[in-house]
Amino acid sequence: MSTPPAPVPSLPSWPYCGHGADPATDPVGCPGIHAPGHTACLAHLNDTDRDAYLTTLAPGSDIDHRGTPFTAPLLQVLLQVLHDPTTQKPRFGTAQFDGAQFSDTAHFGRAQFFGVADFWGARFTRGAWFVKAQFSDTAFFREARFSDTADFGEARFSGAAHFVDAWISGTADFGEAWFSDTAQFELALFCGATRFDGARFSSAAWFDGTQFFDAADFGRAQFSDIADFEQSKFSQDVHFGQAQFAVMSWFGPLVCAGAVDLSGAVFDVPVTLEIAAGAVRCERTRWESTATLRLRYATADLSHAVLSSPVAVTAHPAPFTSLGWAVDESLLAGAGAKSSVRVVSVRGVDAAHLVLTDTDLTDCLFSGAFHLDQLRLEGRCTFALTPAGLHRRHCIWPYWWTRRRTLAEEHH
């Protein structure tokens, strides 16, 4: 899953350059849009015509280089003429790069886009560098293909950010990015390690149907509106440690082959979480209101979780459904076997607010929990049994343990 599929050649919807076209092998040729006043794209203008065009530009100019192939030197020349001496940053008005092809690392770091920034369907063969870039209007990266690293660390999106069906083969870095408007990542593919740690989502964040093939980090992220991870799939661990969820009422259903780490996360409103995963860590997670954790396959750790209201942990007996269809759980080993949810620790928890339903408590640690007499066990919860067989220990006569249910600490 590391190489994006080659785009199928098609006729561009704009007047295009056609340089290098061959009726037999490449009927389209270069798809770059004509530079203003010319019949070739910026990449295929002669030096005189290119210089003449560049002299018409200034910081804040609108540009249209749809489908144009950019090398590093060509992009650098364009950024130089748009360089604002006051801010020491490249400044764009409306920037149309949809379908553009960047064969070298694309350096847009600290660039300012005051109009729509359109990179719809753009191809980045090497790294894409948008660190600390500022997008004042809508930013389109729909169907963009990043064959290497995509770095949007500390970028600011004041308008909507569209990464629907984007494909990032290398590391994706959105650490400390700020999304003031809707952030759309539906159906995106993240093939390398993915970072959203410290990101701020002031409006809705959509990750439904998104696939993460390496570790994903949302630690310290702030979700001030809806955070939709419906049908998201994680092939490795996903980290939400110390994330803050202000208004989210539903989380998932999501599938994770590794661990879903919610340690230190804060949920401010009533929420239902539907998670099929190898493990779910809720160490020191803070629930400010009621919560229901519907789990499948998971080993759950609730150590020192803070429960301000009733919190229920239940084993979901069948695959979760979304839009009327069963969620695909093939990422999980043994997905065809009977689901079993194990709770391994409630240490330090106020059990007066805790309800466990149909869970395996064989290895669960209860030491340090409060109000255990008020813990509610519903459905079929299993405990460890006393050792079986004949025993001799510090005595002459053999003995048998009385068969009864025990706590893990008693075995210890």
C-alpha cells in the first residue's frame, strides 16, 4: 500500500499544453494549462516568455497552473516572484494547482494563501512541505497523491480543509495544525506514520472510512466539535492520549488491529464508543458525563480512570453496523471467532459509577478501587477459579481447594 496508483490519462478540462504528445503512447502529452497569452504551460515556455510572464506577478497575485509539471527550480522561481518582503513569506491570492505534478520536493513552508488554495488531484512525487503554511480560504487536497512525506505541521486552516480520498504514502505530519473550519479526511489513506498530535479542530472533523496503515497519533488533539471516526481502520496502534472531546456524542465504530489508547483523554459530554480492537487503554481517562464503551475483542485497562457519572463497559456480541452494513473486522486476528472482552484493571476507580456487562474479569486487578461493594456486574461476567487438583503445601495431608470464583489478586 506504499505506492499510489498511476492516474489514468484523460483530457483536461482546460486548454492544455500538449508538449510531448504521441498519438500511440501519450495522446495528451503535458496537461499543463496555457500560461496567460501563450499556448504552452509555464514549464514549457521558452526563457523569454517565462520571464515576461513572471514579471506580471507580485505578492498576492492570483495564479493558475493547473496540470503543470513543476521541478524544484521552477517552483522556486514562482515562489520568489510571490515573496512578500514585509512578511518574508510567499503570498498567494487564489492558487490553482489542481492536477499539478511536483517531481521534486514541493516547498510551500510558511506560504500564505489568501484565496482558495486548490491542489485537487495534485501529484507530489517527493516530499510536500507545508509547514506553518496559512490557508485563509478553502484548501482543496482532494484526491491528491503524496508519494513521500506530507508535512503540514503547525499549518493554519481558516477555511475548510478537504483531504477526501487523499493518499499519503510516507509520513503524514499534521502536528499542532489548527483547523478553524471543517476538516474532511474521509476515505483518505495514510500508509506511513501519521501525526495529529496537538492539532486543534474548532469545527467538525471527519475521518469516516479513513485507513491508517501505520501508527497514528492524535495525542493532545482538541476536538471542539464533532469528531467522526465511523468505519475508520487502524492497522497498528492509535494514540488519543490527553485528547479533549468537547461535544462528541458518538465515537466509532472503528476497527484497530493494535491498541486504541485513550489514556488521559477527557470526554465532556455523554458519549458512546464502539471499538473493535486488540486493546483499549483508558488509564486516567476522565469522563465528565455518562459513557458507554461497547467493545469487541479488546483487553481493556481502566486503571485510575475518573468517573463523574455512570460508565458502562460492555462486550458487544456481534459486529458493529454502519449505514445498515456490518463493519469489516478482518484486520483483527481471529475475527471469525467468538468475541471476548477482558477487563484487566479497575485499580484506583470509583466503582460506584462503573457497570461491567458480559466481560471476562479473570485477570482483572481490583486493588485500590473505591466502593467495590457498589460495582454493578451485569450479564455473564467470568472470574478466575481456584486451582484444580490435589495439593500439598506446608502440611502432611493433601487437600483440594474449594471450587469458587476468585479475584486475580488472590491468585497472586
